Amino acid sequence: MICELIDARKVYPMGDLEVVALKGVSVGVEAGEFTVFAGPSGSGKSTALNLIGCLDRPSSGKVKVDGRDVEALGDNALGEVRARRIGFIFQSFNLVPVLTAAENVDLALRLAGINEGRADRVEQSLVDVGLKDYMGRRPAQLSGGQQQRVAIARALVKRPAIVIADEPTANLDSVNAEAILDLMRDMNERDGATFLFSTHDPMVMGRARRVVRLKDGEIVADERK
């Protein structure tokens, strides 16, 4: 399996209280899957993806990526896994405001230590998401949907083994959402990249080959198509 949660529990302290986001969740994902984690707000779906993406650590249980126990990795090794193996599409975009669209996408390649053909890859990635004429614009000069597409281009430009997307179509109209999902399915089928989504969007769930449904921090259904 390319990634796996094993009896993963996540608890967040809130003053004198504790919020249990995941209650001993176990789920494995094979390389090449196109999978959605679905559920209402507070179900634990984003927490599960944050653990798989090595953005957070479980309170107990294990997370494995490429067969390696994440807990056994030091900070440098963990950073390298995130930079080289995983592409992230954040709902909040997380673009660098002083950089242009092209520079934001290029930054992902720089952090991953990828130098060969960088300029061509950046341009093609922005062309793929329909932003050829916006490469020189900074985030403040772009609409929310355009910023989302820059974030998607930044995630895909590395050609990562795993793409983790938190509500990737939330700021897109239906035409652009369809185009982005087509691009992702093409990358999934052509390159074998694994896609993991957190979403409420029926369009995304309709494209998925597997839907893992969570409620109150537990998996309540695991549906394969």
C-alpha cells in the first residue's frame, strides 16, 4: 500500500476539553487509487488526509507512507517525503502573496530539488489549468477560482506519487471544475498518481472509484465502484 492509517486516533486539546477528531481509524490506499474521503463537517475526513500527508501526527496508532512508519522518520526525512512524494491542494490556497502565479508553481519544484526543465514544466502546468495568460500575476490580482487553479498547478507540477486535495473544486465554477477533474483523472490514468480528496462535492464523488465515508471520527462506509 502507498499509504495507510492503522488504528489512528487524533485528539486536539481545547482548553480543559479534548476534541476527538479520529477514533481509531484504519484504512489503506493502494497506489493509483482515485479516492474520496467524504462526510459532514467535523467527520474527521480532513484530519485523516492531514495524517496521510504527514502534515500532522496521530495521538496514537500508526501512519505509513511508502511502507514506512511516519513516526520513525526524523523532521528532515519527513520534509523530504512531503516535498518529493506528495502534492497538496489546500482549500485556503496557501499561495505566497509576493510571488507571481508562475513563481508560486516554480517554488514547488525548487523545494523538491527538481531543476531539469523547470520553466517548461511551470508553463505547461499553468496552461493545463487554463492560466496561460495569468502567469505573471500575483495572488491579489487573481480571483478565488484562479488562485485555486494556481494551487492545483503547484501541486501537480512535481508529478507527485500522491496528491492530497482538500475540497479542490470549492472555488471553481462547474466548467473549470470539470476541466480540473479531467486533468486529474488523466494524470491518475497516465502516470499512476494516487489521488485522495476531501470533499462534499457530488461531482468529485461521482468521478471517484472509491468513496470512504466518515462520521464523528469513524469510517461508516467504504464503497468501491
